[in-house]
Amino acid sequence: MTHKVFCQVLKREAPALEEAPYPGEIGQRIVENISAEGWRQWLERLTTIINENRLSTADPRHLDMIEEHMLGFLFNESDQGHLPSGYVPRDKSS
């Protein structure tokens, strides 16, 4: 039987992550409060945030910004995590 959590992203019960996808206390909070689907949605948003803001995962300052976006998206703890201002998704059919 699949373990379920009340997902803070989906606002409903859903299958949990199998393991913490992030280290430390934040990772523990994620595994206890975010479903596998909620985490997948975060990864999609993360890709957009990195590309649109031209962030680098090799830059410690950018990692701090990414973490702030993650907390905003997953737990609504900041104004971050939303799609970048002026973002227009590309037409996937092209």
C-alpha cells in the first residue's frame, strides 16, 4: 500500500515521495508534506525559474534564490516560486 500525505501543493491527499529529495530539515518537511506529484510540479516550475532568471546551480547566491523559490512554491512562505513576471510559455507544438 502506498503511503499518502496531505500535499501542501495539491491541497489534497496524494501518494508520498519515497525519500527526501532535499537535505536537512527542509527535506524532512518536504517528505512529510509534499506528494510525489507536488514535487514533480515543483521541478517543472524550477526549470522555468532557472531558465527565465538565468540562474546557475553552480553559484551559491543563485542556490539561495532557488531555495527561496522552492519554499514559496511548496509552502507559500514567500512571494517567490511563482512564474517570472512577463513569462509566456512556448508553444510546444512548434
